[in-house]
Amino acid sequence: MQKSLLLAASLTLLATTSALGQGVVNVYNWSDYIDEEMLTLFTEETGIQINYDVFDSNEIVEAKLLAGNSGYDVVVPSGFFLSRQIEAGLFQPLDKSKLPNIGNMDPAIMEATAVHDPGNEYALDYMWGTTGLGYNVQALQERLGEDANLNTWDLLFDVDTVSKLADCGVTILDAPNEAFAAALNYLGLDPNSESEEDLAAAEELLTSIRPYVRYYGSSQYIDDLGNGEICLAHGYSGDIFIALYAAEEAGADFEIGYSIPEEGAVKWFDMFAIPADAPNPDNAHTFINFMLRADVAAANVNYVYYASGNLAAQEMIDPEVLEDPSIYPTPEVDAKTFVLVARSPEFSELMTRAWTRIKTGQ
Amino acid sequence: MSMADLQGQADQAPRMTLYQRITRRFGKTAVILVPMSWLAIFFLVPFAVVFGISLAIKKFGRPPYTELLSFTDESSVQLTLHLSNYLQLITDTLYVNAYLSSVSIAATATIIALLIGYPMAYFIARSSDRWRNILLMLVILPFWTSFLLRVYALSSFMRGTGVINNFLGMFGIEPLVMMQTNFAVYVGIVYTYLPFMVLPIYTNLVKLDGALLEASADLGARPWRTFISVTLPLSLPGILAGSMLVFIPAIGEFVIPSLLGGPDTLMIGRILWDEFFTNTNWPRASAVAIVMLVVIVLPLTLMQRARDAVVDGDNR
């Protein structure tokens, strides 16, 4: 799950090639979510031109798919959005005879994503990750003490703790599903609960920390964390790593850390799917099959630092990525992660209204 | 004047043949047809579509709202209009507060823009011809870059490690939190819309008859008095035009509060975005848009009237 420099701005990358006549494939993916050399390689090998557009939130993708005629051939929504989109008939089933590389997929990931897409009929995992806490280690230690536990949601949800961080900047994802799941889990409640009582409890918790929140956003925090503008971000794992490497490259005098807090965190899957009205479904299959190739999947993982659903790729993934427990969690940590399921429309309505109330104080 | 006189006057008017009348009327219609069809295609039709959607209710699917017309059996059509979205806008204080807050932010920004823009326009209008063109150029220059980039660039000035705070830091002043506050939003709106304030006022001031100012001075008025009772009233049409050009787009502003504002910046443009994207509630978003149009059109009409009154007063 990624970002772009400018809110909702989309970058169109036209891979150039001499081979014409194979048509085009229009891909809509999260920003900063691919090794762009792979796009050039795809066009070189297949002769298919790529129009590559990027987004920074699931909500935007859903709005485009619901409007229809999006013109995209491949989109990459997250699992819990995907399941209700499948139900609404927004995707076409994958033709697996056109996807010989499907054998590279990790059976464990296929099983996990079947929660969102029963029988893996419509979608295949591209990457997966967690939603946890990214922080500026020095800024936090300065305010909370040298030996403060940085591996807990207390940083965000405990008023005493978060109030000490307000001056250096705290941000929360502008994604009600993520924020409520984290709050419910912190309260010891089922993160997928649809009870109104639980919702009210989570809303109270999120409201109690609002005075200490600098802003609610899904992409700005990457830049801000990387250049020391904020010190604690509720965010997507790979985004925090982008901030981490940005800070390192800039020679910053602080380090960025990422925690999957010990209380547990959301684990999500971003899935390749083909819209029902895709103009070039054949090319879409060719593209997905290419992305499932072990060497291509490995190149992307080494570039974006998210875990891949591709098992065959693992031997080509840099050991430092594969052995990093915040990218590929250890079984103990993995056991504490949980997957979100689609909310009913009625509950979604209540939740989004509560979210607006929290954000605006109205 | 008797009826006969009136008749006589009418007879003196040049007589047109039927053919001339038809071609003349047709010519007028043809000329007006282009802008009218533009307005119909790009304003009325979309407006009608949005209004139609605002009377539906949300449903998850494609399209994400209910149909207004449904065919119950082969011979009857049922029209279902939901008013719930509008009721919600009234009963839920969020929307009312967001509208009020947008109007107040836009009005404050307009006043600030006027206080900065008027002296700028005055100075440009009073400078020599050679300087005037250069100064005007400088006012227009920012338009040569993308609006989005300029707003984004403002954040590099106002952020904690930005230009202003680095400068203050040299004097040992603690960094000020400027980003994600209403202050940043005001800076953004005033900066972006200032040229729209300066240009109409400038156009007005530059046409000001110098003889009037001389007359005022000859009659013993001090410069300040002359400004208050001569220059200012005569430039009122420019002030009103400039204020409208700033106020109207500022009410519905989305980009500036999103990039520079914080959670406390309540503006209707952001509420609309949330309804549309986060909540996928197109009917509610449409209702918000329709009401916003009304909220904007109302002050616009009032200001237009005030302007007309001033202009009429001038002509009398």
C-alpha cells in the first residue's frame, strides 16, 4: 500500500518500445509499488505497451470501479475491499489456463486470500504486509525515556504516552477500516466486530487521542516521517520502510523504526484482479502472468520491501529482506496479526459516520 | 402625450420588411445559440444528473445508487424520489457546521486578500507605465506553474523543518507549528487567489480620472480624505468583483485544506470528498454539491445586486 508525491495525482508511465501492434494493457496500482524496470522488461518481451497509473487509497479505486468504464485492465485493491467488489460483480473470473505461472504462488497465501476470494477465482496476491506503527526512534526515546517499549499500541492509544508525542507529530491513516480495527484490537475486542457497542468504544478511544493527532492521511506521512516532520505514524509497513531508507539516504541524524505491535496488527493482501469491463482482458492475463514469474516477483520485492505471495521467488529475494521480521514476520509475530473481512454496508455506514465525527470533531 | 403622438413616433421608426426581421432575429439567435448550448451541455445537463442522483439512495453496485425510474410491470413506470439525503443535511449538524465554517474561512480569506490586494493594485495603478507592466507581469507570473505544485511548495515554507522555521531557528526561536492548521489554509487561499483580487481593482483604479483627485485637492481635501471619499467609492465595483472572484472558489476549495489544513479545518469540499470516496455515498455527495451551489449562488446574487447598484449610481 503506497503513496504518491501529490495527493491523488496519478503518474502515467508509457513504457517505450519498438514492437507495436500487440496492443496495450492499462494497469492501476498503488504508487511506489513496483520496480519500474519490470514494466520496461514486460514491454520488451511481449510487445504490449503499458499505461501505468497509480493511486494511494482503496477508496479511490473502488470509486472508479463503481463508476464503470474505468478503462483499466488490471487493478490491485486490498483483500477486504476486493471481497465486496467481487460480490458487486466488478471483476471477471481469471482464466487460469492463461496463467501458467500460478504454480509459483505460495499455497499458504492462496489459502489466506481465499477468505476474500473463495476458491481464488477472481484475484491473485501481488504483495502483502501489515499496518503498524512507524516512528522516529530518537524523538520517541527523548520524550518517553531510553528504554521505553516501542513495540506497543500504547504509543498511539494511551493518552499519557501519545500526549507526550503531540509536539513532534502523530498521524493516523485516513482509512476508517484500518483505524477502527487497530482500536478494537487494542481494546481486546474483535477487530472485525460489527457490534454498535464495540464501535462506540472504539470511537471513544479514537476521540480521546484526537487532540494529539497532527493529521489523518494516507500518503503525506511517508515524506513527513522520512524528514523528521512527524515522529509517530500509523501506517503501512512498506511505506514506513520507504521513509526509513529516505532518512538513511539523506543522512538524517535519526533512525526510523517499524513495529508490528505486540498486541497484534492488521495483515492485508493487495490482489491483482481484472475489472469486468476491462478493454484488454487477454493482455491483462499476460501482464499478471508476467508479474507472477519468480524473477520478476523477486525483483519487485527487493525494490519495494513488501512480502510477496510468490513462493518460487523467495530464493531470489535478498536475504536481508527475507530475514527481516517486520517484512516477513516470524511465526510468533504472524500469529498475532489478523485479517479484516468485508463489513456489511449498514455497518460501513455507521463506521464512516463515526470516522467523520472523530476527524472533524462534529 | 396622446395615443396619436405615440402612433406617429412609431411610424417614424425605420420600417423593416418581414424578410429583414426574420434574418435579424435568426442572426441574434444564432449568435446566442453557441454560448447557450455550451451552458446547457456543460452546466445544465450535469447539474440535472447530479440533482437526479441526489434523490436516489446509496447501494453497493454499479452504479452505486438506486434508479429513480423502475418498471413495475409492462405498462407502468414507478418514480421513486428519496429526500433522505437532504433531510440528513439538515438534521446532521456536521453539514451545517461545515457550510458555515467554509463560508467563514472563505470570507476571512477574502478580507485578508482585499487588505493585501488593494494597496498592491493601488501601487501598480499609480506607478509609471514602464513599471506597471513589469509589476502586472509579476502578479500574473505564478499562474505559469501548476496550482497544485504552488500549494505543495507552500508546505516546504511552513513545515517544521521548512524555510521559515530554519530562519527563526538561527535566532534560537523554537519551531512554530504552521502546517495542518487554519493559519496555513488562510495563507494558501490568500496566496492562490490574490491575483484575482488585484487585477479587477487595478483595472478599476487605472481608469480613475486624475482630474477628480485634483479637484478634491483643490477643494482642500487632504490625501486621506480624497482616498476615502473619491478613490474608494469609485473603485467599489473592482473591490466587489475581486471579492467575488476570491470568495466563490474559496468556499468550495478542496486542495488547499487537504494539503495544508489539519483535522480542525472543516470545509465542505473535504466533506464532499469523504462522502464520495470514503463512504461511496454518491447520492449524499450529490446533495451536498447541490446545496453548496445554492449556498454559493445566494451570496453571489446579493453581491451582484450590490455591484449593479453601485454601477447604476455611477451612471446616474
